[in-house]
Amino acid sequence: MPSPSQGAREPGLALTLFGGGARAAYQVGVLRGLGRAHPELDPSILTGISAGAINAAHLGNSEASFGAATEELEALWKGIDVDSVFETRGLALLHRAACIGMRLAIGWAPTLQPLDGMVDSTPLRRFLEASFGGQDLPGIQANIDSGRLKAIALIALRYSTGQTVSFTAGREFRNWERPLRHSVRTDLKVDHVLASAALPLFFAPVEVDGEWYGDGGVRLTAPLAPAVHLGADRVLAISTRFRPSEAEARKPRFKGPPRAAQILGNLMSATFLDVLDQDAMHLERINRLVAGMPPGERHELRPIKCLVIRPSRDIASLANEFEPKLPGTFRFLTRRWGTRRARSQELLSTILFQGDYIRRLMEVGEEDGANNADAVADLLTD
């Protein structure tokens, strides 16, 4: 894979956190398990995509040790519930759903203001600002100034151009420019976190410096690229996608024709989850190619070690256990989409910000983190 610009030669360990909505709680458990097995673990490069941007921003903003920062992150996620992510009051939610449905169907709805998302995500902004202590993230610059943090990137989609934008802060790297993706140096704020995590259609786009942004996983073809551009020679990536066996993959997840929940679930998996595995395979091919080249012919190519940790269990199927505890009106609406018809809930697991489900994901993640401690030790070995 191409190396970063000449000014970013210092090697480093990058932590890449991909999205998946509520499933990003799984990453917190993995980090906690790894932090206990490897107290010395302290990535100098962080990249966050979609809901993974919440985790990356917290780690980058915390001036505590990596282990203590993961404990703080666990406390943050334990404080999340559906009401702290979007408005769930019955009449308000029904009215919004009706307006969105009419606007999609006939281009008109009985409201003076355009509604850009299926839910009102104002509670999430309040929750994150309370968790981070305001709109600014001063700990990121403090960690950069101290040398502990080399760089951080939060990735979002600019709707007006269809380009993937990496909002970056750090030292010793140059901005990069590609036809469909580029970087922008900036002082990272909660707005950048919200922009990266704004699920398309579900959450409204977020305005940043006069432009409108949405979920960073949309159109992102190379989720590992920002870490490489920022100077990583080793990448630890945490996926929220369960990799089934061949037999499990062939087993139907529902009977009859697909409903909206099954169609949207497949679209979300293809958009937000599958691409990380593809990019990791591409990186491994490039590593083999570079290994076979004489050093003098490698130019700006270099080998990059990569480890992807993914759920050992189908965390989407766990969502069925917790769906009955959702707020009544929201549960009513999701069931109209057909969320109870499948054994694996790709869509529901993305939006199930239910406290007990979040805790269950962190438990699975912590176990997987502990089980991957040896693999991480190999990654950390030069």
C-alpha cells in the first residue's frame, strides 16, 4: 500500500474503529479486554468511522492511560440508551415517521420545516456534549502536543460531492488527495463525531463549516487508508461484522419475501461492514507483492502488519433477545418494517441502543479481546 508523504515516516500503531451503530459497543469490550492483557498498549494513531468515531474521539480526547481511557469509554456506553440517542416520545416519533413516509411517497408532508432524518437525534448531541464536556475536544491537541498521539482522523461523507472526507488532527503528515477521498486538517469537535456517525436517512445530515455530512461508512472503499496515510506501520482494526462459516452463510435468515428490515439490513451490512474485510485482504496482497520486490524498487511502498478482530458470535442475532424492551412506539414502528421475521437482525442491531443489549455486546467484546491477546502481542512485535 502506498506510504504517506515524506513528512510522515515515523512508524506507529494505528487503531481503526469501524461503524455499525449500536454495535460499536462491541469495540469497547474488545479494547477493555486488550487493555487488561496488554497494559502497555497505547496506539499513537486513531481512526474512527461511523459510530466508531465516538470511540476514537473519546480515546483521543482522554489524557488518561489507555487502560483508564477504555474504562471511561465503557462508562460512557453504559450511560447510553435509546432515549439518549434519539427522540422516542410516542406522538413526536409517530408524527415524524408519518411526515417522512408522506414526503418519500408523494413529496409533501404536513410540516413547515423539512425533515431530513427518520428520527430526531438531538438527544445524541446533548449526550455527547455532556460526555465530552462541551463541543470542543481539547484533550486531542493536548495529547498531540505531548507526543503521545501522533494523529487522529474521523471520517465522514460530504453529501454535496459524494467524497469521503477524513477530518484530521496531528503532526508529521501531509494532507492527501484522491478522486473520491481526501483529508482536511481541523480542530476536531463533537460536530465531526456526529457527522461521521449520522446513519443515512435515519439520522439527519450534520453541518460542518457550511457543508453537510453523513455517515463515514458510505462509499468508503478503503477504511484502512487513513491510518496508512497518517504513518502507520501496524494496524489493529476492530470490526463489528461476524464472519459466519460456509454452512452458516448458506442458511436462510428468514422465510418468505424480504421486508424492509431485511432489505435495509443487507444494504447496511454491504455499506458499513463488508468493506473492512475486503480492504484487509487487499492490504495482505500488497504486503506479499512488496515482500517480493527489491528494496530499491519499492519506492513509497512498504509492508504494513494488520490484525482484524471481529465478533466470535453473531451479535446481530443477539438483538432478538432485547427487542421486546424497546420503547413502545419505536418498537411498534420497527416491527412494521419486519424486524421480528429474521433470526439475525442486521438493521435492528444497528439502531438498538438499548442498555442491556449494549452491555451484552461489551461482554462478548471483552471475551474476544482476551482471546486475541496473543495475536495482538505478535502485532506489537517488530
